[in-house]
Amino acid sequence: MFENKTRKLHRRMTLLAVFPLFITVVSGSLYSLFQYFGLDFFWLMKIHTGNFFFMNLEPLYTPVVGFLTITAIISGLLLFPRSKSKYPN
């Protein structure tokens, strides 16, 4: 019963978190890559922090992405099978 609820929570959190996390990872990685080659695409850093040009979500974006990530990690860890003793008493 507990594991079933944890699976549902984990699925919901990961579905909510996948799009903002993908945007954050891609924009941050591309910005770092371009910086290495001496190119400055500052608009990538704006997207990375939640400023989507037409909608500025900077005050909310980072805490929400952080909360979703932590919740997905914790619920995922709870899904790991419990180790059973090889030699029961």
C-alpha cells in the first residue's frame, strides 16, 4: 500500500519536473559550452534562471524546480527494494 502511493507520487513529480529540469540542464550546459569557446549567449542564462522573455518566472522557478527535484529523489529512493536477509533466523 505504501509503495503504491509512493509510486504514484513519484510518477506525478517526475512528470511535473521533467520539462523545467530539461530546460535548466540544456540551457546551463549550452551556456557553459559556449563560454568555453568564448561566445556569450546571455539569453541562455536568462532561460536557465526562469526568465522566458514573455514571462518572468525567476522568483518562483528556482524554488519550484528545487522542490520538484528533491521530492522526486526522495520518492525514488523510497521505491528501492528493501534488502532481505539471505539467512533468516
